[in-house]
Amino acid sequence: MSARLCSVEEIAHQAYEIFQQLAPDNLSEQDIEQFNLHYEDYGFIEDSEPDDSWQDFVSLEIEPEHFVQVLIGIEYEDGDEVFAKILISRDLDAPFCHVLWKQNGSE
């Protein structure tokens, strides 16, 4: 039986909704203000295949076709500021999400 997967676009949208819900509890007020001020013009939601670093944070096997890595941040001239790096499952029958938040002025 094959997994029921939602599209990468749908899962990236879901990751952004999770970011919006959890950001007030995980980012500083200054980070939230910065994000809200610049997101419309310079913000990004970037999806990709999960990188190997997730194995340091989660104990499950990350199958690239079942998971998406989503970065949410602001693109500045001198580099990107990533506010959240999210690992999220595309499998509708096995929901999973893990967020790595920006910490103390670093990514």
C-alpha cells in the first residue's frame, strides 16, 4: 500500500501556518517584529529535500520522498536570515513536524 502524499506546495503552506502559530513562543519580540516588517518585500519560504543534519535531531528514518525541509526567513543584500528550519511529513497518514528555531541572533 503506497502512502498518500500531499503536494510539496501544500506542505510548504502548512509549514508556514505552523511557523505563524508557534513563532510567538519561540522567537524574540525583535525577531518577530523584524520578520513582520520585511516579510512582504524580502521574505521567503524555500522547500527542498531534507539535508543530513536532521538525523542529529530526529530518531526516525527520513525518506526524501515523504518529507520536505522548509526554510522560512528574510533575504537581505548581505545574506539570508533564517527564522525557522522545518522538517515536515508529506504523508497524510503519518503526520510529523519538527522545527529548529533561530536562537539568540543566530540561525
